[in-house]
Amino acid sequence: MAKLKLDLHEIYNKGNLIDQALSDIIEEAVYKKIRLVEIIPGKGSGQLKKKVLRFLQQKHIKPYYHRIEKDSKNFGRLFVHFRF
């Protein structure tokens, strides 16, 4: 199964780049009909993960994906599932 991956370690402290990266990867998943996007905010304080979840909960983003799965084995990883 095709999957996209976004690792936020490089831009963890650049809020505007994070939103843009998240936006881009969701757009790409929808455009290419990819069912799974793995987002890696990393472990840290959990602030970046919260930011990612807040981004995904926005009204204009939410209709694009089906559900969010938190990785039970790796706190620093989220999966966004799409349904086409």
C-alpha cells in the first residue's frame, strides 16, 4: 500500500512551515489518492503533536481524511487515514 511520510523534526520550531508542510502532504494524498499519511512530530514535550492534531481538526481540513490513528507503540507518530 502506498503511503506518504512527513517528518517534522527538521522544522519543529517553524510554525508557518509546519502548517504548510501539513497542508502540502494532505493535498498530495488527496491528489494521488494515497490512503495513509504517516506524520512524525517526534516525542519531545508533545507540543508539536498537539499542533498537528489541532491543524487536522480544522473545519477546512477535516473533510479530506477519514480518521487519525495514534501509534500505540510510538508516541511520536500519527497516521492519517484517507478514504476514496
